[in-house]
Amino acid sequence: MLVGEAGKNRRGRSRWSGVPRWARLCTIFGTVLMLLSGAVLVGYEALVARYEGSVGKADLFGDQAAGAKERKSDIKGPLNILLVGIDPRNPKQRPLADSIMVLHVPAGLDRAYLFSVPRDLYVDIPEFSKAGYAGGKGKLNGAMSHGSVVPGGGDPDAARGFELLAKTVQQVTGIKRFDAGAIINFNGFTKIVDAMGGVDMYIERDVRSEHRKPDGTLREGNPNGEGYIGPQAEYQKGNAHLKGWQALDYVRQRYPRNGVPDADYGRQRHQQQFIKAMADQAFSADVVTNPVKLDRVVRAAGESLIFNGRGSSIVDYAIALKNLRSSSIETIKLPGGAVNSGSRYLGERFEPGVEDFFTALHNEQLDAFLLEHPDFRQVTK
């Protein structure tokens, strides 16, 4: 995936090479909160010196190509931050946006709204000359794939794909401009969770793994057809302590046969539940009062991110959002349904009320909207 200069480490290799399928985004926001907890303890300058260099950087919005000058680091709300997890498979294959979330932070910068945009949303993807893409209709996650093409050959460029995805999400939501964006990889997910010693969360229902055995090893493919065979890892309803591989596996599950009757919408909810649990763990005394553990956590976070703050660093955002806590994050569900052409499934669509949600977001009236539409509040426990 990220190839080209922006996506390479100091040795010239893509930091994303060989990454297995990444199962959803959900640790990016937790990562930002981890940096916040670090900022409180070690201070701004120390964070810059120790971690800023390890965070991957890329021109995710095409600003550098357009000749835009970086702004001074004066972060003011409201903010809209695009968070994307990708499914690279291998660096030669065009990436798909496997998970897409938007974090909206009002002007006070002390609370936020988090919502998922379905990856299968059936949308108009705009023309994108940088990748030689003429535009067309398709699933939202395909925007990253179309945008990642490098005309004339070469490995796909996920940073360029992110740019087209951002343009498409702006078109869908009416958000005029994203203030920051980030991508995280699979290895980062598990490393961050394990660096914290695991994450405690409430499992809302019994779920069985499609992909993993109880010991964490991969299940075998079914020689007689699609799917996997063999014993399955299980996540039972109630309080649980998840290791890195378990957390990744749990938030991947989306099939009714595995205990997720609402499919991808259930998976989105599980992602959001885990974000809040991860943020709580990042702020726990077990992490913030343990210098060795905190150092491992923040270092793993730095090494796992590709971040673009449009002139402001991730540490600048950490300082600006220092008063944000998981208890002040309102998780949102956007209702939708299937789009079919005859018997052919084309993707997902939003229900009509979602347009009113986006209007309320633009007008900074989400509190009033949610009072009138409580069904948009996501159940996170």
C-alpha cells in the first residue's frame, strides 16, 4: 500500500508492505487519545522529540501537490477528522477502504461525535485525473482503490487513494473540508492493544469467529466451498479482557452465522464500542502511571499511523484535544438499507433522515437533532 516517498520508512521500504487484511479502523481514535495521555505526563517538547518522527506522514489530501502552504499550528474547532482502515492484502494490490469513520469535534474541543460511513455505500465517485479515473457509481470503499492507481505503472499509492476517498465522503456528507486524516494498519492494532496489556470491554452478545481458532491460529479453508472449518474462537456476552489478536478478530465479525444478525451495521457498532473501551484503557492508572507501559503504548501508536493534520502534527492535535475523554464521545448510527438491481446487490443506501443529520452537523445543532431523533444514538454497552 503506501508506496512512493510519503509512505516509505527511512530504509526506503513501504511501512505497509506485507500487512495482512486489516479488519477495521477502530483504534485510530484510541491512538489519538493515547497521545493525549502521554502529553499530560511527558510534555509537548518531549513528545515531539520522541514520537513525532515515528508517525508516518503522507499527502493524504493533495495539499502539497496543489502547492498549498502549511498553516501554523493553531487548531480551532469545529473539526472534522477522517479515519480510514484499509485492506491492502499485498503492496501490489489496490487497497480498499475497509472501514471509514468521521470524528466531528465541536468548537469547544472537549466533546465529539463519531459515526461510521458504510464501506458498501452506493455512491457517485467523482472524477480523479491524478489516477486517470473518469468517475462513476460504485461502493464507497472502491474510491480508495480507484484513486490509488499510478498512471504509467508502479505500485498503488494509498495516499492518493485516500485523497479520492476523502473527496467522495465530502460529497456524501456535505462536509466541505476535512481538517485531518489518518490511516492505521493491522500490526498497529494488535501492538497497541498488547502494549496496554489488553483491553477490557463489554461484549454485547455471543459472537463466534469466522477466522480464528480458540488459540488464535487461523482456521483452515473449507475444501468443499467458501468459508472456513474447524473450532472457532468465541466471545461470550459480558465483561471481557481482550488481547490484541482477540480485539482485532472480534471487530472483524459481521456474519449472522457468527452471531452478528445486523451484519455490517453490527460490526460498525462493535468498532465504536471498542474505541471507547480502548480510550478508557489508555487513560487508566495502569497505563498513565506506568512509564514503561506508557512508552510502549505511545511508541506503538506512533509507528502504526499515517497521519496528515494539514499543517498541524498529531502532537498538536493531542494538545488541542487534551480535554476530550471517552465519556464525552457520542457514538452515532446512521440508518440504511440495501440497494438492489433486480436480484443483484449493489451496495447500501442511507435512510432519508440521515440527510437531516448531516444538515445538523453543518449547523452545529447535533445536540438538538439527537434529542428529536434518539434512535441515531449508538448503543455502546
